[in-house]
Amino acid sequence: MPPSSLRVVYAFAREMHPKTTDVFIQYGTAGFRTKASLLEHVVYRMGLLAVLRSRVKNGRTIGIMITASHNLEPDNGVKLVDPDGEMLEQSWEEIATRLANVSDNDLESTTAEIIKQVNSDMALKASVYIGMDTRYTSPRLAAAAVHGVMALKGTPKEFGIVTTPMLHFCVKCRNDNTYGTPTEEGYYEKIVGAFKNISQKLPVVGNYNTTLYVDGANGVGGKKLNIIKKSLDGELDLVLFNLGGNGGKLNLNCGADFVKVSQKPPVGIEHVPFQRVASLDGDGDRLIYYYVDDKNEIHLLDGDQIAILLASYITELLKSCGAQELRLGLVQTAYANGASTRYITQELKVPVTCVKTGVKHLHHAALSYDIGIYFEANGHGTVVYSKEAKNVVRKIAEEGEAEQRKAAQLLLNFIDVTNETVGDAISDLFLVESVLRARGLDVRDWAALYRDVPCRQLKVTVQDRNVISTTDAERQCTSPEGLQTKINELVSKYPSGRSFVRASGTEDVVRVYSEADTQESADKLAAEVAQAVFDLAGGVGDRPEL
Ligand code: G16
């Protein structure tokens, strides 16, 4: 494509997707995320960038997902997916931010500069897959992405409404046909098919029961499970609620983020004591389990517990295969409950790495193990298996002793249930159910593995959340001055106290996390730290109450 053709980049912008706001926007924890009304020009420009990225990757397919995941309905967002189905390479985030913020008048020249900077060969073909969540603003934004791709003569392919992990999966399959078929059906075939294989190998034993309630957060994940449900031949009896009907609003008083942060069950169903319930988030990339007891108290089984369940089962299978030489490790963030980290290192004897929030950081760290399990406490995570690990297991499945072969075949099915590209609520749900079934566990048996330290999360609104800087995987705050000293002082008053603060990369807030020996103390510590943030970091609105 000759450089003179870049004129169309400006023409499309001016005519169809003009930049109508001067609010600066940044590629954050999971792409650009803000009020949907401020995003159209940003998404158009990400269509342009996806084409350049595809050409830099020799024409391999790039993904664009339109979603604001756990955020409420008025927000929306956009993120780019790299060829192996992983998040956009971090060095390109700054380029994305630059392109999103230039004026329409400077768009053509900035695009030309970026083409030069990244050395994108404009003669190459470019392919871009586009998916969206169920928000009413998503179709309009997806159209803007298509226009961006067309402006630079790339080939867009629209997937319509899909979960975020489905789009990641399809991108990966398109670039690596050994992974699967790049369609929604291909996803069901591989992931659900492998789960059915496991279920047929494992009879229902012990306390496990096949009924699972699922809170769909009124988003896309529940809708897709409703399709899957019909193909499950009694292996799992899904009772779905919050599917978007009856006026239910996306992520409002329901969904994984609501359940995890508020530590309350979602609306939408009458809870039966001790019933196993799974809660998805709005775009189907996070999963939290919980049950309500006979005193109406909720017990959460969050990302930490899911990671532990998967790690212990994979360790057991590796042992049964005789493949203990494969290095298994776990990756968490500062939000991981202290009790979970102790359990993993002391009981499971599995190494743990702590990294910054954002699956992109966790995924990267997990790749350094033969088998890397990563989960944020909020339920976002998956397992990644190295080529070497897969080869070892495959060889045992073919050549091992009878018992070893059996375990290796089960592990191969387990690998196929996993969406290795990114955290995936549907795939994770089938992994968890496989382990509970294999071990004959009820949700209470699972919860009894260890006890969480009481914790609390709060949000504080400040004038500019960028005044907060952190270090040590976000566990220490380096600015504003005096805030970390104040946090240390507050924490020292509480037995088993721990607290940290960080700026959210998906919402315009500062997040506060605390742990202490009792729930009352954890709540109080969080409120005191929230007040310190409000006072020292320019809080707006009402000062948080104790
Ligand atoms: C996204 C990211 C997660 C992150 C979460 C909250 O989740 O993918 O890794 O934990 O945002 O991030 P922050 O605390 O920076 O707002 P989702 O489910 O919203 O895509």
C-alpha cells in the first residue's frame, strides 16, 4: 500500500469516527477502558494499529476485543490480542496510547511515523479478528474497529458476540492450526469435548454431585454456557441464572467481581444452603465459586482456591505418570490471600512468584515453568504447559506402564480442557469440575483445604489516580510521600495485618486491600487506609467512613 493512501486514515476518522474529546486515555491493565461514549475514535484507531501489528507479525492474525469485562454497562473498552492469543506485547501499549490520543489532524502523520518506527511492511496482507461482548454500545464500536482495519487494507473477520477468551482462542488457532479450529464451534469441540472425555473416564464418587448453579453476570458467558448445556449428556447439570433477561443488568449486583469484592451472593436466585455456585464476569474471563451456609453466610472459593485445586491435582497426575521432573509453579499477585501462599509453599511445596496485577504479567511469569498455573484472587487465570511438558506427557501416554498411561491420558484431556491463551471462566469451570469429580469433593470439602485470612477490598476516588506509584509487585507505595509510612503505622496495630494500595488500570479509582486476624479488623484497617489515601492522594467526594 503506497504511503499516499494514508489519506484515507484521516478521511475515515473525520467522516465516521472523529475524536470529540480531549480526555487523555491510556492503555491500562486490560486495554483502553472508559465510558463507551468516549471510545469510538479510540477503537477505530485500534483497528489501524491491529493491521500494522499483523503486518509486523508477517500477516499473522491479530485480535480486537470490544469489552469492559467486569465494569458496569455504561463503560466499554478495547484490547488487542497478539498472534499466540496472548495480550498485546507491552512495548506496543505506549504506541497504542499515542495513536489513541493524537488529534484527527495529526492522525495521518502519526500513523506514518508508527509504520516507520515498527517497520511495518505495508505490502503484506493483514488479518484481524474482531469480537464483542453483550453491551448495547459494542456493535457500534465493533463497526469502528472494522473501519480502522479497512482503512489500512487489512481483512477484518467479525465473530459477533463471543466471550473474550473465545476470541483469544480463535486468534491462536488461526495462527497455529495444531491448537484447534478458529471458530466458536471449534472452541466447544475442543474444550467441552475434552471435559466430556474426562467425565466418561471418571465415575461420580464421594461427595461430588453433578448439579452446578451458575451466575452468568447478565453477560456473554452465561449465554454461551446455555448453548453448551444442551450438549452435556448428564456429565454436569447446569442451572443457569442471571442470563440477561428479566431486566437484569450486566455485572450489577451479580457476577464474579461483585461476589468477590462485596463478599455477598449475587441477586437473581434463592440460595439453597451448601449448593455449589459458580459466578462468571461480564465477558466470561473470570470465575469465582461460592456457597452460602445454613446461617446465610457466604464462603468464597476464589482464584487462590481454584489455583490450589488445579495445582494439587496436576501434581498428583504428574506423580502417577512418573513425570515429576516437570517443574510446576504458581503465579499470584499482591491480592492473593496470605493463607493461600503459605498453603501452596508449605503444604503443596510448589514455588510461587508474585507479580503486578494484570493477566499479562501473570501469563508471562507462568511461561517460565514447565507447567505454570496463574490466578489472580479475583478469579482470572489459567494453566500454561510448555511444549516440552506436553511432549513428555504424550510419550508416557503412548509408551508408559498401564497406570502411567492412564494418568497421562487424563492429563492430556485436562490440557485440552484448558484455554492456555488467557484466563477463561468456561474452561476454568470445566477444569474445576473435573478435579472435584475426580476427587469426589463437595464444595465444603474443597473449602476445608485451608482457611483464608479475613480480607477486605475498597475503592477510593481521587482527583488523579496517577499520583499513586508502587514498587515490589505493588506491595509498597512510593508516592505520594508519606502514604506508605502511614500504611505501615496503621498495619502495625493489627495482628496478621497487611495492606497495600494501587491505582486501578480499568476503573478511575485507587484500590485498597487489607488483611487481618478478624473480619472486623480487616474492615477497619481497609477503612483507615482508605482515609489515608483520601487525605494524602487528593480524594474527591465524601471521605471514606470508618
Ligand atoms: C482486568 C484484568 C485483570 C485485573 C482486573 C482489575 O480484568 O484483565 O488482570 O485484575 O482487570 O484490574 P485493575 O485492578 O487494574 O482495575 P477484567 O476481568 O476486567 O478484564
